[in-house]
Amino acid sequence: MSKIAIIGATGRAGSQLLEEARRRGHSVTAIARKASTLGHRDGVTTRDVDVHDGFALQQVLVGHDVVLSAAHFSGIPAALIIEPAKTAGVKRLLVVGGAGSLLLPSGQRVIDSPDFPPEYKAEAGAGAVFLDALRQEKELDWTFLSPSALFFEGERTGKFRLGKDQLLMDGDGKSAISFADFAIAMLDEVEKPSHSRQRFTVGY
């Protein structure tokens, strides 16, 4: 059993990470501006913290084995997550990434394709910057897990594929993964690390 801190635990990805970690018997600290709205859950401690308050975040992270960050990238520079984790003495940081920085068969990034939705560009671009910051990181043992293009509320099947830097697509050209199955892949990585200082991806 690990002691896991989840930043952004009230969001769609974060809440599934929380449930998957609980399902596996880990001790979880749920961190969000209004984490207390989660109510009482066995094995879960809630902490109301704004990630822009670096000292408060650092204090909460002390004593954890792993930090999972499911925070949105826009408006949150990588340093606001990375530095408190390091200062708190946490050794591993796993990040819920984005699909925008994945590569298409042409070698072009998803975010640079002509049909990429403009309303998602700011978040996708910030995610790519976060990944670049991690790749410069010398101390933390980090992992960045990118979902497929369609990241949706769906069932927990436990059936998916893993990839590296290429966008995963099925035979019909569809790229998708549910939040629940994404959470399985992330907690698998927590329990059996195999992508240290790497980005990888998950999809059907």
C-alpha cells in the first residue's frame, strides 16, 4: 500500500484516480480547492488547498510516496506542481497529461493538425509546455500519461492498449479512452513503475 496524494481530486480524471486508488487499498489524500465537498470516504483524507499556494501544497505533500497531478494546465505553470513536490521530499510525480503533444502518423503533433479544435488549444499547449518542463527535471522520478484524443466518461473495462508518443487509434481511426480505464493504467504505473522519466499513452 502506498500513500498517494492526488492534486485535482474533484475533477473528472482526478475523481476516477481517487476511486481506483481506493479500490486497490491505497491511502489517499485528496487535494483540491474544495476537496472537502467529497465528503467522508474510507481511506481518504481531504485537504482544501489552492495549488497557487506553494507552501500550503508542500506542507500537505510531505510524507507521501507518490503525487498524482490531475490539475488543468492552463494557468498553472509546471513549477507550481513540481517544486512543492520536490521540497516536500516526494520522490515520484505522475501527471495526467493531454493528447495534444502526441504524434500523428505523419509525425505532426495532434495540436498542430489543421482540424484541432481552437477552443482546446490553450490547454493543450500548456500541457505540452508542462511535459517539456518535466523532461528537464533532474530530481523527481516523473511520468506523464497522455490520454487518447477522446477522453470521456465511460465504463471501467480494463481492456486497453499502451503506447509511447504516438496517438493510439483503433481500426476505424477513432482515438478514445474512458476516465475509468485511464485510471487503471495510471495506478498500474504507480504499483509497477515501467515508464520512469517518460511519457506514455493509453487508448483502445
